[in-house]
Amino acid sequence: MTGGGFVVANAGRYELLFYDGDGRFMRRAGRRGGGPGEFLSLEWVTRYGPDSILTVDVRAHRVSYFDNDGNFGRSVRLEPSAQIPFPRPVGVFADGGLLATQGTFSLGGDPPIRALRTQVPLFRYEPDGSTATLVGSFQGPEWVVVPTGRMRSLERRRRPFGRETVFAAAGDRFYVADNETYEIRAYTLAGRLMQVIRKSGTPLPVEDSDIRVYEDSALAGADAFTQAQLRLLFDSQPPAPQTYPAYAPDILVDSDMNLWVRESSRLGDERSKWSVFTDEGELLGEVDMPPGLRVLDIGTDYVLGLQRDELDVEYIQKYPLRRTY
């Protein structure tokens, strides 16, 4: 936002909270409902141009635009189709078009214990939301599929230390980041490959201590019945991969069109390191983030993120960013 302010989406109360550059609360906008400026769900908020923000309401199949003062501007309905009945936006282009994935998952077949990845179709919506064009199909997240023992039904869970593909859109391109290898691919609006960004390195090995940290974290706070079910799942699921993914499933495009990629780190490590690439694929350097910071947005001179205190209370934190290039 202009003037260094920022906006927070409070999904539980279906509202947007506006703050000035010093973190002082200014105003709120939105409420639960289906009318203009209201939300049936509030899943994503992002910058749109220099003076607007865009929000995503997946349940209502629409995006809404507000100015920096919280005034509602307009809504655009993302028309569902047989190809994409539940559109889920994951990025916005400079012309107002949207990059969207399919928000559902279908699981069938026989119930062997296995790990799998399915294809994820990716669509581009025109700025008016009326036309969805398939721009490609890419590997989705890695799941483990195990029988539950109840009527031969299946259960799927994210594979511990599994591979995943994430997407981002910016300007007139979109990025596809599959962390099976250290490659991030840039595509044109029409889905034509235009660039491959690579970085050399050796993936972190998955050690027994990492698996214990993963299992302890999953068990923490669960009741006795749930803990027993989780332990059965741990015993029956396929072995974990030998290495961490090439990088974490987390990419962002900052306000200067640089691509930020979060590096893999061991479970329980509070610090994160990000590699920064220009839109031409040149590595600018690496940035160490403050402990426990979940990065949400990066501007020319700031990093905005979410942190939790010792009581698990959430806080939005804004850190200065000094660029030396």
C-alpha cells in the first residue's frame, strides 16, 4: 500500500483490517455475506497495482477489489466450467487476469500403500473473469495413500518431506516451481516456456532425528485416540524420501519483479533463508529472515510477515529491507 501501510485479511471474521506504516489500526472493511464488498470466504489478499488490493472468495467464485482506504470498488466472478468447477486463484497478472488451479482432488482405484503425485491443471482467467484458458498441466503435491481399514477406504496425507509444486504470477508471466529439482520455470501468459531458473547445490539428507521431529509435532496436542491412529499411520506409510526437497514450497515475487525462493531447512529450524533472482534469472543473493517469520509480502524497502509469540498469539511484523544492488 502507498505510504507504507498494509492490510490484513481476518478470515475468521470475514473482514479486512487496514493499518498505517507505523502499525496503527486505521479502519476495517467487509463482513460475512454475499453482497458487494462481503465475503463467503476470505482466503487470499494481495497487492494489485499501486493503489488497490485484490481479495479472493473461493466459495463465491469471485475476486473483489478495494482501494487503499478500504473502499469497495468492484467484484469479478470467476465462471466455473466443466474444466474448472472450483477455481482457486494463485496469482494475478499486470492486466488484471488471474492464474488459477482446480480446488478439488479426486482419489480412486485400489488401496495399495503408495506415494503418488497427480497432475494439476493451471488456467488463466481474463480480467473480466469470463474465460478460463488452460495454460498447462503440472505435477501436484506428493501424497501418501494408505488404507484406513474401514470398508477398504483410502486416506491421503501429504508425504513427509515430499515434493510439491507452487505457482506465482507477476507482470506478463507466471512461475511454476516444482522442488523435485532446483528449477523454477517461467512461462508466458499463453503457457509458452520462456526461462528456466536454476541453482546448484546438494539437498539436505533426511535423518532419523528429522522424522522424530515430524512425528512428535504431529502428535503434540492430539488426544489419545488420535495419537493411536497417527502412530498406525506412521507405521504403515511408505518410507520418507532420502533428502529434503531442493527448496521449500514457497516462492514470492516482490514489487520490483524479483523472484524470492525459500531454501529448504530442517524441521524445527526457526530461521529461513531466501534466494533472490531477477526476472532475468540472475541470482542477486541470499537473505536470512528473522526467526519464526512467515513471509507474506515483500516490497522495495520492507518485508511483511506473520510471527507467533510464546502464547501462540499471532502478530504482523514489518521489517526494513535494504537493497545493495
